[in-house]
Amino acid sequence: MTDWHKNAIVYELYVDKFAGNFSNLTSKLFYFRHLGINTLWLLPHYPSPMVDGGYDISDYYSIRPDLGTMADFDEFLKKAHQLDLKIILD
């Protein structure tokens, strides 16, 4: 469906503030489905000097170490898609 965004129920979050890291966020995916959420909008989670709230990204190809590893992110993404959750990255 090309117009999925027209019916999206979006929940925006900072991974560290909501769950601490990607492994913990993965364990909470059923919670979002239970709420009727179908799209998660992840605020900055890339490495950053954190001068501008994480929007001053220093590496678009990595995950901030305090949030886990790229493998943790990949597992999060896999499980989210298995639950038909869309992911938006900021």
C-alpha cells in the first residue's frame, strides 16, 4: 500500500529515554501493537557529540554505543517488521 502514512498511528520516541537500549525496546514491541500503534518514529540514535540533542550526527552508519550494537538494531528491525510495525528514522 503506497499511502500507508495516511492511516499511520505513530509513536515517537528516544530509544534511551523509553527503553534504555535497542534490546529493551525490542522486548516492548508487543506493547505498541497492543496500543494500536503501527509506526514507530525513532528520534536520533546515531553516534553524536550530543551538542544538539543528537541531531549533530557524526556517523550515519552506526548506533550510539549506549543503545547497543548494529546487531541489536537489526534484531529490533526484524521483530518490528514481523509485527507489521513500520519504522521511521529521524
